[in-house]
Amino acid sequence: RECYRILGITPETEPSLDIVIARSHPEDIELVRALDQSIRNGEPLIDGTHRLLMPSGEVKHVRFVARRSTTSPEFGQKYVGALMDITGVVAAEEALQRSMSELAHVMRLSTLGGLATTIAHEVTQPLAAIVTWADTALSWLDRPQPDIQEAKASIEQIIIDAERSTEIVKQIRAMAQKREPQRIAVPMNALVNDAARLVARECRMAMVDLELELHPNEASIKGDPVQLQQVLVNLLMNAIQAMAEIRERRRFLKVRTRVDLHAAARIEVIDSGPGLREEDAHKLFGAFYTTKETGLGMGLSICRSIVEAHGGRIWASQGNPGAVFHLELRLISEGAS
């Protein structure tokens, strides 16, 4: 009765694959045919999801599960299965994802606020260089015998610095904008370099030595560069703040990239802070859990949501000294590891 209700047909209708195909969403018909073919191939366990498009225009999400129970020469293969309406579950997941995206946007704005001094410094540097190179170009042109080549070289430097300042502003605007996540090829090392540049001044102010140990071959991951940069900046800022009270040893922050034997991109953020308390290790990525007096406890929770939405995983371990945060994402291109 539940199958009849889900498919929107009367109990007098004789079940058939054609009826299911007729009700299937046009974009998912091949998925349905593949599930049917799996049964015909005698696979022991069938499990798949697809959409139905009802005559009213309503779209339903369903899950079909079947298990081969017997096989005999007389009756052939026999399956026991179920069709489940999971529309409500899918809607809830999509709503949760939208909520997490909204919250991630708020956290990005909060992060940008915390980096306001660094951002101002990053933009001011190329602008100051433009003024300097413009004065230099004028001085070369104001000579009794204008040096055109030197003036040209100064103008070329102006163009380089102008392009650099434009890129910085674009990067900041991208982090501040509210938009749908992208899925593009993101070079792993470039991602780390961009995040490191954003926190470089914070490191200098906190007397933290920042070191990058990058994988020698180009490797890219598929994802949203702004969201992934948000994860890295969050981890780096957390590490810098964790080392604020360290006096007895050098404060260092290392970001290491590598490709493991399973063709996964690995990014490790290593600090020389106080490390992880045993009771904190398994709670760090939980919502509203924080070890900071003024923390909201959402930064690492959002990081985990972003990473898992990219098909990856994130975890923390004790360093020697300090803490190590591990980020693992699937590769879409890989050099020799």
C-alpha cells in the first residue's frame, strides 16, 4: 500500500518497471534503469535514491533498497525490498545545509572583522608602492634628458602593484559576499599561500614564525575556494591565539601540504602552543564548544561542516609540543607524490 501511495497509483494497477519509469524524474530515469539492471545481474544488495515527478508537478525523493533472499533453478532470483519516501529527510538536509551556509557567511564576516588591520595593511602596501613608483616615473621624465626606459620600468611596476591591490580587494569581497558555493579545481598549494598571506601580519604582531612546507608537485582539489580558505584561516588564527601565552619556547606555526598513498590531499596546521587537553580532543568540532573565554564555539563546527560537504574530513591530534589539525580532501589532479 505504501508503494502504491508513493507512486500515486491505485492498488488495482499491476506493478511494473514501466510504471516506475513513467513516474521517475526525467533526469533520474537512467538511475532507475541501473537499479533494475543490478537486480537482473543478481547483485546481492541494491541501494539507491532517485526522484519521482508526479502528474501534479510535485517532486518526491525516494530510496529503494532490496536484498536477494533466494536463488533457485525453478523460480530464479527472489528479492525482498522496500521503497521509502525520503522527501522530508532531503528537505531537512537541504535546510540544514542552507543554515550552515548562512552561519558560515556570518563567521566569514566575523573573521574579516578580526583581520581588519591585516586587510588594511595588505591593501595599503601596493597603494603606497604605486605612489612611490609614480613619483619615480615623474622624476625620470622631469630630467633635462628624460630617461624614457626608466620611466617605462616604473610605470610597469605601477601596473603590477595596481593588479595586486585589485586581486586583494577581489579576494576580500569574495569572502564577504553571500553566494552559492562553487565546485571548481582549487590548487592546494595556492590555497595555503593565500591563507598564509592573510594571516602573515597577525603572525608578526604575535611574534609567531610562520613556515610553509609545500608538496613539490601541483595537486588540486574540487571545491569552493572561499569556503576552503575560510577553514584554513580559521585554523591558522586559532593556532596564533593559542600561542599567545607561550613564553618559554619559540612560537612557530607550520602549514604542511602533502599527497598520501590513497591520492588524498592532506593539509596539516602545526603549532607550538599548549596542545590539546585529553577531555577537549573529541569535543573540539562540536557546536558551541570552545576553550576560549570569549569564543562562540562555532568556528571549528563550521569548519567540519564545510570540509564534510566537500567529501573530506578534519581532525586534531596532540603535537610535540602544541596541536596538529589535519585536513584531508579528495584530489582531482595529482603530480607524482
